[in-house]
Amino acid sequence: MKITVAGTGYVGLVTGVCLASKGHQVTCLDVDEEKVKTMQKGISPIYEPGLSELMQEYMDNLTFTTDYTDAYKDAEVIFIGVGTPEKSDGSANLSFVYQVAKQIARTAERDCVVVLKSTVPIGTNDKIEQYIHDKQIHDCRIYVASNPEFLAQGTAVRDTLYASRIVIGTDEKYPAEVLMHVYEKFDAPKINVGRRSAEMIKYASNDFLALKISYVNEIANLCETVGANVEEVTLGMGYDKRIGNHFLNAGIGYGGSCFPKDTKALSWLASFNDKEIRTVKAAIEVNDSQKLKLIKKARKYYDDFLFLNVAVLGCTFKPGTDDLREAPSLVNVPLLLEDGAYVRIWDPVGTENFKKRIPNGKIKYCDTIEEAITDADICFIFTEWDEVCNFDISKYKKLMRRPIVMDGRNCYALEQFEGSGITYGSIGRKTINSTEE
Ligand code: UGA
């Protein structure tokens, strides 16, 4: 089919490339000329495992352009995958979505299905349909359907090609059939629901996962107080199929472009409708305080970090991405700097973005973990990169001035630190104090 995808961020580009890999002719549209030029060379502007390779393999089925008139005029299906960033009141900013809708209304010349992939508040599909119909110029039928995405950064290609489910939100026969055809070659359960339900499925799923993480983080905090080990606890919980063993990793809180934004958006939506969604509100509060958990723990060893060498391992919100949005490092590093610490950061892909987010000439960026921890007085782990998890922990003892490791992602087994001479604090587990402490 002839498909156009508006927006080439994580959602748009991954969707476009995966659709092209299934034989569709896909035009990827973006307003950013530089980005489009990069993609025309077969290079992905975002770091996402497997994406560039897939892009290069299916370049014959892909076109990249900034020309929306050309991209929309005879497309059979138009996916909208532009961003819906958070506004200061927590609600979703839909200006990019409306901008695209306006352009479609002015340029689409044939019957087509506009598919909203961006995460949007419940009722947005209805409004977009009305908006397009009001502004439409050409005599053609433009349907609007919801098709939320469930891809996670770092596994976006796999999550799209082998989706847990494909939700098709429409009450009408034609767009449902068209979308079934679009996804014909995707081996995933496909469900057809109403548009508002589809919109809600996205928020309800993300917020449930956020809630699950905040819940396990609170259990972890309690485990520390009562002498239990959260990993043993979640191991025991996970065997219950009703609970499941995914998303039970305790840590210093969730980040990323989705959970923080979508929890706030649902909370906002509830209050806008004179309702309160207390569980989600609690998940947000727990997450905010969880992000500061490690630094509080470290204060047991240092009242403040003035003139201390502080190593930071990992600054992205999770491994496998260079994305820093809402990453715990963004809250913690400024606190360390404020305290007067000499901060050295190691991250395999996130440092360039970090420099942009926290421009501070005093931060030293290191190429290796060894460089970051040498002579350090304390080391914080904010992201569970493989390089950190597989690191020879004896080097903490060998290279650090004072071997104190504060692990916000439970990268290591506690046994590794028994008798190691290293002080090791993590989340939801006992702290191992080196004999020298
Ligand atoms: C999330 C969802 O997992 C996707 O299903 C969804 O499509 C996506 O949002 C979206 O709405 O676009 P993503 O934000 O890329 O994906 O990343 P996740 O892997 O879900 O991780 C989010 C955060 O939760 C990370 O900071 C991670 O460290 C944290 N996390 C995750 C935990 O603290 N514990 C866990 O057990 C799992």
C-alpha cells in the first residue's frame, strides 16, 4: 500500500521502516531538512538497535521528504507519529498533531485513512476527524482511526515487528479493513475496538506499568527497612501468572518520554473531568522521591559532596538509548554539582545529549568506566548498561580512592561484594559495608 508517515521520531520512523520491510511503499515526512537529508542517505537520526540496518535493506520501499503536499496527496494511509509533549500543567500538547491534520485536510486528494499513532488524550481522534472534515478542500473521504503504539526505546524495531498486540481503534468497516490489510504480514494479535477505547488502552497500559514500578519501588524501600531482599521477593511474586515477572525491577525510578508524561496526562484528564485517579497520582509521587533515593543513602557516608570526586555510570533513562528525558541522572547530577562535587560521567551513548541538557564546564566526560572511577570517592550507577553489569568489580576497590558504590539499578549480585572491601548500596537490598567503613 501507499503509506505516508508524518514525523520521524521514535514512533514515526520505526513504524515507517517496519511497514516498508513488509512490502509497503512508505514516505516518511518531517519538517527538519537536515534530518531528512540524513535519512535519505540511509542513516537513522536516532540511536535504535537494528533500525539503520532495516532502513538500508528496504531503502527501495522508502522515501524521505519535507514536502507534505506530495506526501499526502495520493496516500492510501497516513500515519501521524508526531510528538505530543507535556505542557506545564501536565496535559498533552497537541499542536503538532493539529498542524499535520491541517496539512492533510488541505492536500489529501483521494479517499484515505488517517491513523493516529501518537499518544493522545481520549476524544482526540473524534476532534481530529471533525477538524479535518471542516477544513477539507478536495472531494474525498478521509477516515480517522486510532492505532496506539507499544514500542519501547531500545527494542523499538522488535516491539513493532513482533508486537504484543495491534490495536485498531475504529467503529467503521472501511478503516478497520484497511488497517487489517496494512498489518496483514505482522505476526501479532490484532484487536478492533472503538476509537476512545483504543486511546484509553495506551494510557491505561503505560500508567499500569508505571504503577507497577512505583509499587515495587515502595516494596523495595520497605524491604530495606525490614531486612528482606526485593529481588527474592519479586522472584517469588513473578511466578504468579496474574502478576507476571516483567517490570518488577526496583530502581531509582522510571524515566523516559512516556511514563512520566502519560501518568501526568491521565491525572490531568481525570481532574479535568472532575475525577481523581489516585493510584496514578501516587505512582507519580513515589517516582519523584525514588529518584533521590540513592543520594540520600550516600549521605550516610558524606554529609555533602564538596571537593569529592564523584563517578557517575550511565546517564540515559535506560540502556539501549541515548535518550535522557526524565532520566534520574538529570535530577542527581545537578545536586552533586551544587554540592561542589567533581563529577565524572561515563555513558556509552548519552554524554552528547547530557552536555546539551546540563551544560557545565566542570563535568568531566570519560571514555571508560575505569577513567571515571579512578580516584573517585563514591560512584553512582544510574543506568544498567551491559558494560557496567559485566564490569570486573575488583576494579572499584583497586581504582577508587574510597570504594563506595551506590547502585540505582541493582546491576550486581550482593554475593559479589561480600568480603570485597567495597561498600555497596543498592535498592531494596541490604547494604554491604566494607570492613574499612
Ligand atoms: C514505555 C513502554 O514500556 C512501552 O510499551 C510504550 O510503548 C512506550 O513507553 C511509549 O509509550 O512510547 P519506554 O519508555 O521506551 O517504553 O521504556 P521502558 O523500557 O518501559 O522503561 C521506562 C522506564 O522504566 C525506564 O527508566 C526503566 O529503567 C524503568 N523501569 C522499567 C524500571 O525502573 N523497572 C522495571 O522493571 C522496568
